[in-house]
Amino acid sequence: MPFIHTKVNRPIPQETEKKLSRQLGQAISLLPGKNENWLMLQFEENCRLYFKGSDENPLAFVNVKLFGASSEAAYQKLTAEITRILKTELHIAPENIYVQYDEIDHWGWNGANF
């Protein structure tokens, strides 16, 4: 039940969004027990993001929510992959990307909770 919400302060062309979707779909499997079949994605472009008092550089804030928890090692691998993807597809420098993880105890789907 992972959800990845990506906010960037630049436009995301439709074709690039499709590439991001495919690549993040593959990347989520770096977390044991997680896969693209349960992944939901949200992209927000042209967000008003500032880092170090400036909005001049391309910036990204990525929030990864998942039902349950994972290991530090798995989170490290996913952070590295998310950063690589955003650098490749959106030309955002790794030092301008934040990745946040939220471990959720209660998650609803299809009219019921897990």
C-alpha cells in the first residue's frame, strides 16, 4: 500500500510523468513486500518550493507513505533510486531533493481497513 507524492518547482511534461511513473513503479520493489500493483502516485508540478531561501534551482520534495514499516537499508536504497530518477528525468540535483518516509499503522482500501 505505498503512496509516493512528488512535488517539484518546475513543469513535468506528460511524457516525463509517464517515465517517472514507470520508474517509481519499479523502484518501490526495493522495499521488501512492496510492489507496483499496490502503488499510488501523485505528481505536483510548479509548486512554490524554496530551499536555502531560494527558488531558483530545480527542487523536489518526495513523500513516501507505506502501510507498515521497512528497514533503514531498504529506505536508503529507495532514496538513492528516487534521487537518481529525479536527477535523470527532471534534472534536479541530488542535494536539492528531500525524501520523507511515513510508516502508517492503519490503511483503508476497498471499503475496509488493513
